[in-house]
Amino acid sequence: MFSRRLFICLTLILTAAAAQAQIQVSLKLTRRLYMAYEPVIATVSITNLTGHDVMFDEIDGQKW
């Protein structure tokens, strides 16, 4: 029983360690320092690595 639980735990840990991100998100700011209440201009890049379309949408009333 203990060895089976140990095997399952090790399998989950190794699987999680090998998991790859499917969506990459990066944020770039135009400057490093800003004054209070000054507008912040940023560029957000989203890269889809899944190989198929990804839809960011509200499903069953739950916002993504």
C-alpha cells in the first residue's frame, strides 16, 4: 500500500516537472520609474503554443 502511494506521488511529481506552458504571456513597460497617477504604457504579448485556437471568453457566467 505504501509503495503504491509512493509510486503515484513520484509519478505526479515527475509529470508536473515535465509539463510545458501552453500559453506564454509577457509584459513590457516603456520605462522603469513612474510618478504617482502618471499613465503607464505597457505592451502585453500572448503567444499560443497549443497548436490550436484558444478562446478567452466567458463560459457559463464565469469570466476567464
